[in-house]
Amino acid sequence: MDVDDPSPLVGGGGADPPRIRRLEESVVNRIAAGEVIQRPSSAVKELIENSLDAGASTVSITVKDGGLKLIQVSDDGHGIRFEDLPILCERHTTSKLSAYEDLQTIKSMGFRGEALASMTYVGHVTVTTITAGQLHGYRVSYKDGVMENEPKPCAAVKGTQIMVENLFYNMVARRKTLQNSNDDYPKIVDFISRFAVHHINVSFSCRKHGANRADVHSVSTSSRLDAIRNVYGASVVRDLMEIEVSDDNAGDAVFKMDGYISNANYVAKKITMILFINDRLVDCTSLKRAIEFVYSATLPQASKPFIYMSINLPSEHIDVNIHPTKKEVSLLNQEHIIETIKNTIEEKLRSSNTTRIFQTQAVNPSALIQANTQKEKGTEVKIASGMKSQKTPVSQIVRTDPRDPSGRLHTYWHGQSSNLEKKSDLVSVRNVVRSRRNPKDACDLSSRHELLTEVDSHCHPGLLEVVKNCTYVGLADEVFALIQHNTRLYLVNVVNVSKELMYQQALCRFGNFNAIQLSEPAPLRELLLMALKDDELMGDENDEEKLEIAEVNSDILKENAEMINEYFSIHIDKDGNLTRLPVVLDQYTPDMDRLPEFVLTMGNDVTWDDEKECFRTAAAAIGNFYALHPPILPNPSGSGIQLYKKNKDGIASGEHVDNTDEDDIDQELLAEAETAWSQREWTIQHVLFPSMRLFLKPPKSMATDGTFVQVASLEKLYKIFERC
């Protein structure tokens, strides 16, 4: 059968299998080039590394149309020998190593000899070079790894200039994906900025073709802080701390790290992490996540740190040959190194963040007086600096923002605050809530990813905006809470919102839960019997039938114990005892009075024979159990205190008693109820709503089922008061 014939073999008979053929060298080279030169920024990185390997002290980069039309890198390094020019752009030609064993001690950034070759397969490359002692230089063009013509003598300055034109001219699909020239130029600037911070003895410049001003311009300096200041600005340097880590004791993990990290005063929306390992610019996702976790407990919401690190290890402890673009490396004892660095950063932050600095702006008194005198006229107020501020219409003024507690109902309550409020450290709680970021690659199951995709596709964009930027106002009753978004006030069903949040968190933390250890193992059979006795739908069935149902559900849970422990961290021992429950939301423990109902739901309502439905129904059961239902004990506030009277005769007869004698109240039960209700209110304000802003993706159904109800709008209220 011809190799191009796509017809399948039926039943394994008759036709011969397709032949295996050797690909043409041009096809192989172009495939390899696509791996090494993935985009223009990849080419720039490779050329800069070649310049640094050549001992350059000055590197200049010029880019046109994001690198698709032109990339020109010039350096003052040692240049290229004339006799090496014919094989310069052939694959696997290099001056960095001669035997595979040389990789054990490699110190140069390049070693494969594929970068220049790959560029010639996807672009037009021209090299101009001169070595020390020569009277003139040579210029030569390359295509598909070979010279297009003999080297031509030309005037040249010390070093090498490599020009790559029309990148990806023969790869239509990739060129179309890179049509927007604004996409890749920032990546190129970012690469050069990182090199400029680390290689302080080299001057870098980068500009767009035809531009008079360079976007990156760093000069050789002896200070790392000066290099950071030149590239990232003085405001960054102001909030940096020097850090050093050394681990010379363990023979298997000798490494040194030095660098600079930002303190708690640094505020940025995106993390900047510059990591060099043995002078090689690389990425390390594990180290980045560990550092972000440490900072999440220190920085305010949505703020990210600035990190520069240079790690040095013995050459034999690092494998540089694991990524086509040398973007990643493999380290010996990587977990130990990351843990050591993480602990050092945590200790450094803890010892340095005793004070916080907030930038303030002085108010000009004369401008303030002028603003007050012109307030009623609604005219523009001219500030002393010459800037103008347009007066905001009264109907558009928002009373509060998410960080300002003055707009919450608690401000207007003059009662005795709860002990929980006094003892809690709200800042630490919010930081702990933010610190838990769920690894998306924890469990690579298609069913779980389909469920997460459903959550994303059913998300209501308008409600998402409300949730992300709302302000908690207070509780309206046992079920509803008040929130404010811009100029609108909403009632939110706390039970529905918390149930959906817990369901989504159960899917997100799938296979990565922390655990709540029960003080005593709880027998499944007894929990099921308790739930069946409380179930109104069961009626007055005899105990034998309830016992039989409990046995069946207990057997089902024990059969699936290994699976629910692995995926949901619900541990059932071999004796049929429940010993552990998952932590679905940090700083939150579910109402254990609802545990029997939860166990019955897991045994009776989970679909065990279909993977996707199993995960959906199990997550739904967890969401319902962990939701913030009203406590079983009635609310003791207001007239509800009558329900805690020892003498129920007055209540049964319908009498209303204004004054309740303390001796006639069950104080122990009342104290338990007050604690439960105050704990729920505290959890709603300080755990549920901060977590909701971070994690909840409200489904479209919440816009119509009464979960979110708009009760007031400032614009409409203003019109009403305006008419009065």
C-alpha cells in the first residue's frame, strides 16, 4: 500500500502496512527549527546569549515589526574566524563543546549549535564579523544552513553583527499567528531587561527600527541596584532588600543564592521574577509558586512581588539539556533548594515588615477653599498644580469601597461586640484565604476538566463583575446579606452563594485537599441511622428497614472509600469509621450537626457508575454540607429569645412577654446559640465574602432564581429625593 494512502486496514488482512521512510533533511531541519525558534523573542534570546558567550561588553538590538521583518544584534565580542564561516550555520556546529561529557561542566549559554541553523531555515540571515588583528571584516548570507555566496570583504567594527530578515516567511500558519507586531516586542524588551540586570558589566540597548530613543538602555556598572534602577526605575529599588542563601553543609545540595526581593511596601499587579541559574536565564515554576505563596500572606490583595535571584550550583548538579530553547533546567535536590530559599524569604519578610509605608499626597489649603466656594456652582475647580478635576454628579458618588469598613452596618451598631470579633486577626485571615491557590494540573482527569469548563461557560459576566468588586454591608436576616456594587445595593442569598462556592472549590481542589482530622472516628452506620431518623420523608418506617438502608449505604461508601479518599480527602477506615474530612475553604469548618445528612447523601445520591456524574454529585454533596446554612438552634436575637425559656407554657398559649426573667432562660443553651450565630456572621463577613471575590464564578441561573436581588439604586433614589 502506498504510504500516502489513508485507507485503513480492515480485519488485519490483505493489504501490506505502510512503509517507513526517511524524511528529507530539509523537512527534518525545518521541524527542528520550529522547536528552537518558536517566535521572534526566541531568536533574540539566542543571539544575545551568543554575544555574551563571545565576551561582548556592548550588545545593541534593533527590531522591526516585532522581529518579523528585522532582528539585528550587534556586539563587540571576539568575532568569528574566516575559516569557520562556511559551517557557521550548519546544524550541530559549535565551539562550546566537543564531547558529550563536556555537558557536565558546560559554562556557556549555548552548546547545541542549532540556534543560527534554525534561523536560516525560517528566515534570511546575514552575518558581518571581524576578529582581532584583521584589516577588514567579512559579510556572508545564509539560507537553509549553507552559505548563499562566498564571504565578501567589507568594512566592519569589532565583533559580530547578525541580521535576521523576514522571519517565518516559509511558515504561513505561524506567521499569521504573529501578525500583531505589538505582541512580541514587549517580550523582547523583557528578555533584554533581565539580561541587563544580571550582566552588569555589559551595556545593552534595544530600540525599534527607525526610532531615535531606545526602549532599553543600560550601561556597564558595578552595582546590581544601579542596574535595576536603570531598567525598572527608582521606585522599584526603593522597596528592595538584599538576600543571600548558602547551603554548604549538605554534600548533595551545595548551592549559593544571592539577589534582591521586594518588601511589603512594594505594590505591583504582575510578578516580576528574574532567575539566573549558573548565569543562565531560566524559568522555574515550582520556585515561583513557592515564593508567591510566601508573599500572599504579606502583600495586599492582587499585589505581586519583584524578585531577582542568581543561583550557583556545581556543574554536575544541573542538567541543561532538557528543553529545546534552554528555557528550563533540571536541578539535583530541587525540592530541598526551593524549600531552603522559601524559608529564607519568609524569615526575611517576617523580620523586615514591622512597619509599612503608605504614599500620601499633601492637600493644598487654598485649592480646598476654592473647591468649597465653587461647589454649588458645579464649575471646574482649578488646582494649584494647574490640573483640572471635573465635579462628579451627586447621584454618581459612591459611599464606600471594598477596603473601607465605614460603610458596613457594624459601624452603626452600638452593642457589645462579640468575643470572636475582638480576638480575631482579620488581616491574617484574609491573607490565609488568598494564599490558597489551587494547582490546575493536580488531577488531569477529563471528566473533572469538563465540569470546570461547564462552570466557566455558565458564568454570568455581569454577576461576576458584581462579585469581584462588591462591598460587604451586613446581614439582612438569617439567609440574606446586603452587598454594594458601585451605586447599587443587592440582597444576596448566603446559602445559595456558599453552596455554589463550595461546589466549585471542591472541583478546583480536586485531589489536593488539606484534611480535617476528627477527634474521634465516627461510625458510618450510626451516622446513617441518625440521618434516617431525622429524615421526614422516611416517615415511621420500622427500625429494621432503616437498619437495612444504613447497611446498604455503609457498604457502598466502604467499597468506594479509596476513590473518595484520593479525590476528596474523605477518609473511611477498614472498620467503616469516618476519620477525616476535606478542607474546602481555609479558615472554615462545616457545621458538624449536618454530618449525618452529608454521609447519607454521599451514600444515597452519588452516581458511582459514571465518572463525570460521580464527580459532579460528590462535589454537589460536599457543597451542600459545607454551605453556610442557618444554625439548627433558633436565632436568639430579638423576640427569638422567648424560644429559650424554661417554661414553655406561655409560648404555647400565645402569650407575649415583654420582659424576660434571666432565671427563666436556659442560659447554657442560649450561650451555645449566640456563639453559633455570631460565628456564622463572622464567617460570612471575613471568610465567605473574601473567598467569593477571589474564587466564585456565579452561574447564569443566579440572576433569575432570587440569589442576587437588586433592592436600591443610588441614581433612582436621588431622583426620588430630588422630587420631594
